[in-house]
Amino acid sequence: MATCMRIVKVLAGCQRHLLVAGIPAYTSVSPVAPRHLPVRTYAAAKTFKKDKKDDKEKEEKKEQKPIDNTGRHKPYGLTAWLPVDDVYVTRFYPKPVYETAVAVDMLKNFQTLDYTTLDQPVYINLKLDMKLEKKKKVDPFVSTVHLPHPFKTEVNKVAVFTENPDQAKVAQENGAAFVGGADLVQRILDDEVDADFYVAVPDMISKLLPLKNKLRKKFPKNKRGSVGVDITKMLELFKTGHEYTVEKDAVITRVGTLDMPKEQLLANMQTVVEDVCSHRPASFGHFIERAIVSSQTSEALLFKSEELVQKTPTNKEA
């Protein structure tokens, strides 16, 4: 019995020794398992750039074409062409377009009914059709005109750039506020001189380049008539002239005051409208798409600008 027990213990010890000896020994095992990162073996795809032409085509398609109401029994989206009485909702009917003289009379009546000031300014707002042949457009411009009935009492300050003593003398005799050459340029850069208009003789243009960023829209240009040899004529224009600017295809400018006679207001409006229409050939049709006249406190009235264009407008030479 004792011999059997000893054999069993020996066998058990041998089995345990075999189990321990069969386990592999890990003496230097890294606690972090190795990671196999994927490696890209192909080139990246090129980014797709949209063609500008495709974007322009999409924008043109999105633009809504104007609705032609010619021959329709009523305007599109409105109730009728004209209301049947004096009491109606204005948004259901097209805005009436008045004759120019009638529109001015209505402004004067508004002033009487509203008890507003009589000397308030009168403005016109002209929406322009800047399109030319194909995709060309009329460049925005600045123009100065002589109103037949000026409404300003003060005289504009005009600076003349010239180095010729005879021309400088003529400029001073005709009322120039400032006259000079390179010395005047430096004074303007030092903010010692500020004028309403600047005119120059052709020989001085190359010497005025440092003032281009300073003067900006007031910089002398041939298109504006502020560069020339006839100093007397330029001073006569800019001392008492009326300047207007085309911005965002529109002109908004003052043409007088409400206390002026109707004939004088109409004459000033006609001068501005004719000068505006002269910047595009008449073969493209009427330059003005929409014309509005209003005073400082009144509502805006549409008027027929075609009545104010008497002679055939011609395109001004640049």
C-alpha cells in the first residue's frame, strides 16, 4: 500500500513538472501589441474645380426674364390697369406714370397739403439701361452740366494745375481758388488745400500721379472735361457747374428747390436728362428705364423722361 502511494506521488510530480516545462517562457514581452498601419500605394485624386463658365450659365438661367404685359387685359399679378374710383389699395395696381409738368405740380400740391417747408430740395432718380452691343456695357461716369437756373448761392472752389505763368495769371483773373504746379501738389498731399474741383493742363498730368489716390474721383480726366488748354472755359464750367455721378446703374441728383417756378424746375430736369442720354447712342433706344421725381418730404412720382429729350442724343467722345 505504501509503495502504491509513493508511485502515485511520483507520477503526480512528474506530470506537474511536464506541465511547467511545456509553458513557453516570455522574458521580454512588450505590453503593447504591434500595430500594422495601412499604407496608401496609390495617388490621391485631384480636386474637382468648377468651371466659371458653368457657374455663369447657371446664374443666367436663374435670372428671371421680365414679363411683357403688352396686349394683356391686366398686368401680371395685379388686379387691373386702372382703379375704378379714388379709393383703392395701391399694391393691387401698377404705379401711374405722369407727365413731367403734372408730376411737378403734384409735388407743389403735396407741400401745401402737408404744411412742409417751401424751400425743400427736389430730386430726380434715373434708372439707366447700361447695356450695349453683345456683352458690353456703358462705363459708370461722372458729368458736370450748367443748369439754366442754378439753385446754389455759393461758388465752387476750383484748383488749377499749371506751371505756365501766363496760364496761371489767366486762372487767377477768372476766379481760381488755387493755382500752382509741383508746389500745389505737395500742399494737397499735406492737407493744406481742399477744393471742390481740380483742373489741369495736359502737360501737368504726369506730375499729378502722386495725387491719384488722394483725389480719387476728383482727379482731372479728359472724360470729365477737367483737362484742357482753355482754362477760362473750364473755370466757367466748374465754378458754377452741377455735378452728378452714375452709381449702380442709377443717377440720383438734386435739380432745384420746391419754391422755384415750375418752368425753371422743368428746364433743370431737361438739362440733366439730356446730358445723361448723351452718354449712349440713340440707336440702342431710350437710355432711361425709369424716372422718379420727389421732394424731401413727398412721395416719389414716376414721370415720362422721354418728353424731356428733344434732340437726338449723341455719344460723347472719351
